[in-house]
Amino acid sequence: PDVVVVGSVAIDVLHTPTVEGKVVLGGSAFHFSNAASRFASVGMVGAVGEDYPFEQAEFLRKRGVDFGGVEVKPGQTFLWEG
């Protein structure tokens, strides 16, 4: 990859006035990869739990983001809710 990012890869639960409890992918490494993949090939490094929904990140794979540095650990992925 042209760029390697190390950071959090998480699951976010968002609450808004119109949507209650929407589950989306998040974390600093995920958002950085989303933005940077428009300009360069990106390698992501981080850790997730066994519950991480990689299928939802397929759009990043199609843009060339390499998830090879994302390690799946026993347990659950870091979750942020707000």
C-alpha cells in the first residue's frame, strides 16, 4: 500500500432525532481508510473482535483497502455509542 494507517477499528451505534440505534462501522483507522482510499492504496492495521461485520466493509475492499493488518481477536469489537 501507499499509506498504512494504525488505529481503532470499531462498531458505532448512532442515535439521532430520526434514527434510533443505527449500527455502522467506525473507528479512526476505518474513517481514515475511507477518505484516503480515494487518493491512494491503504493498508489498515488494528484489532477487532470475532463479531466484526467485515461484509459491511466490502466497499473499502473494492477501493483497494488492504485489511491484512487487521487482527481478529477473541471477544467483541470495541463499540462506541452516541
